[in-house]
Amino acid sequence: MRPDDESRGMALKYLEISGGRPLFGEIQIQGSKNAALPILVSCILSEGTCRIENCPEIKDVEDTLQIMRELGCSTKRSGRTVYVNTSGISGWEIRATEASRIRSSVLFLGALLGRMGKAALPMPGGCAIGSRPVDLHQKALEQMGAVFRNGDQIQAECPLIQGGRIRLPFPSVGATENCLLACVLAKGESWIENPAREPEIDELCGFLNLRGARITRRADGSLRIQGVSRLEPGVWQIQADRIVAGTYLMAAACTGGSLCVSGCSRESLGAAAEVLRQMGAQVQNQEKRWAVAVRERLKGVPYIETRPYPEFPTDLQSPLMTALSVASGRSRIRETIFENRFSTAWELHKMGARIRVEGNLACIDGVRRLRGARIQAPDLRGGAALVLAGLQAEGITRIERTEYIERGYEDICRDLGSVGARIRVVQDAGG
Ligand code: UD1
């Protein structure tokens, strides 16, 4: 979804970056957005209060909490700790506009079916990075006995969820999470074949198991869920956000700096680290600490494609595009997950990048230096990629539509400013 022009007539907010300074230092990485969202939604599967620690202070989390309040939950935030009390949950219908703003609202489908046997919610929103249908979610839940009613909204009913064998034709992250949420309280045993393997899925399983669920992942990746009759509330600490960490490592690489980030496991950043090494960066990892250092101009990568975990993530494709646009030689990126994820290229052109897009393939001829320009964030990760471009560019870059970036980054100015970037938020009263 492209945000409407609610900002028209109001103060215009934008980021202003004065480029050309290498980043040096260390950044503590915020909690993971993609782990926090399903974990919060899963709270509604039990009665009582769950405590979620290290929950990132971002717009998508606030929207999720607003939907939970509409369902009758009470929520409280104290810094990065969020308390969700689900005892007052009464409804199964979501009308909140927040639900049509974020993609992850679709996860309420599985959770409400699991807890209430019924669910109704608007079609989910999210970044305009592709068509993002929900057919895989629907087909998987139908295999468990859910009956859907067609209409403008998603409506489903399933008084008794039956365990069974579910095979996903594609390892969709959201569809895997929806199945898990619906299966944990199902009657009997369920198998999810070809599920997503992203670390955020295992984190969700960890939280559900802590509360009494019985989920195991087999060596072939499939998930086995033995249904239980109830879940208890629980306490959980969200892992660091591997996409934010990867974005910052690439920011340091683009600017020829050296940076440490902490909190992410070896596996979770493995593919991104490998690409940075191919580009000539020195990347080191010790336990959950990562360091990147770049002493020479980055080298292009002949060919890379985005793939489901553990391969190179689509969420880091845009930041990588920025890095490759200033690397030597020709690089090519194939985007295989979201078809519209090259909008960043059009904004990078305004900064002097040489990128040719043909379908899902981007061909990038690196330039030495980008130049500052007035540009707009096209989506969440694309917006972050433009910040990286601004840090590398000569002169001043002004990035509008920062609301996209706020959906996933707690405070990109605080983080990058602490390691030497000249970046600030400007409120332009004139609009
Ligand atoms: C999640 C992440 C997002 C990440 C993406 C892929 C969250 C909150 N978001 O999104 O950051 O970029 O995984 O790693 O965790 N698809 C269908 N039908 C469906 C569902 C998906 O065709 O019913 C397609 C999508 O259009 C897309 C692909 O499958 O082309 C991947 O989607 P999916 O893995 O479901 O991504 P999300 O869960 O939306």
C-alpha cells in the first residue's frame, strides 16, 4: 500500500543526509520486527498476560497492538517491554484501519481460528512490493477444515480445527505462521511440509513451545505439531533484527567504514556476510557479534538472486542494490520473491546510479560516487537503501515518505548518527 496523502497540508517530514563520511563504531541492534509481529499475535491463543521483551518500538508493532486492543485485549508498553493481557478478548472480527495497513494482520486469521473458531478481517496491506495474495494461507487453512466465505474481506469459520498434513507449494513465511497458529490447539497431529525456515519461524515455535505447545522441526525442515488443549501465557525476549543488522553492515560497507553490530547469530546473517565478502569487505563473526571493514572500493557481484532462507533475503536486496551501485564493474540481481521490489532503482537513478531493470533482473554498472538528490522512499527496505545512498553520496540528500522507514527501523537517525553519519529528521512546516 502506498500511504495516502494524509500528510498533505500538514508539516512535511523528511530525512536530510549530508553524505561522504565513513561509518565507524558499534550499533546495538533492535528487536526483530518479523519475529515480534507473529509472537504478539500468538498471545491471543492463551488467557492471561504475556510479557514480550526487546519488542521494537516501530509503527508495525504499534498497529498490531491497536488491532489486539480492538479485539478486547489490554496492552501496556514500558520501554521495549510490552504486556498483552488477552483475558478480555471477546471478538473475532477486525475492522481496524491498521489491519489494512500492515501485511502481518493476516496472522490474526490463524490465531483467531485457533482461539475462537471464527475470523473476519480486511485484506491485509503492507509495502507495495508485489501483489502479495493470501491464497496459500487460505488453501492451507482449508486443509485443516476452515471454510472461507468470499467477499471484500477475509472471513473464515472452523469450529473444530482438525490436525492433518499440509503441504505448502511455496515456503511462505506468513502462511507457515498462520498454519502454526491454527494448529497448536487443533485436535490431533499436524504436519506442515515445505514450511518456511526463516529464524523468525523457529522463534515463534520457541515461544509457543514455552507456553505448552508441542512443535518440532524435522531434519527435512518439515514441522510436526501435536495439538494441545490449552496454552499458558509466557515471557519472551525477541531476538535482534537480522535485516536491520544487515542494512547497517551494508551502510558501513558503502561508506568505506568499519562497524560492529551485535545480537545476530552466525546463520541468520550468513548469506549477507558471504555477499559482502565477495564484494571485498572483511567480515568477521564471533558468536553474536559481527564486524565489517572496507579499505578499498567495493567490487561488484556478477550475479545474485534472492531466495527463501537460508539464502540471500529479499529484504536486503534494496540495501545491496545501493552498495552495488557504487561498486566497481557490472552486477546483476534477480529478485525472485517480490515482483515490484526494484522501485528503489528509480530513486537511485536520480542520484546518478546506472541501473537497468528488465523484469525481475536488475543490471547495475557501478559508479564511483552518487550525488545528493531529493528522493522518496518507495517502501520500507527501499527507504533504508536510499538512506545508505545518501550516506555515500556527495552533497545533501533529502528523503521523503519516511513513514515507510519508521515501520521497521526504530530510529535510523539515532543508530547511524551514533557511528558518524550526518543525518537528521526535518519537519518542514511549509509542507
Ligand atoms: C515475510 C516478511 C517479509 C519478507 C518475506 C519474505 C514478515 C512480517 N514479513 O512476508 O519481510 O520479505 O516474508 O521473506 O515476516 N505468496 C503468495 N500467496 C500467499 C502468500 C505469499 O503468492 O498466500 C507469495 C508472495 O506474493 C511472495 C512470496 O510468496 O511473492 C513470499 O511471501 P511470504 O513468504 O508469504 O512473505 P510474507 O509473509 O508476506
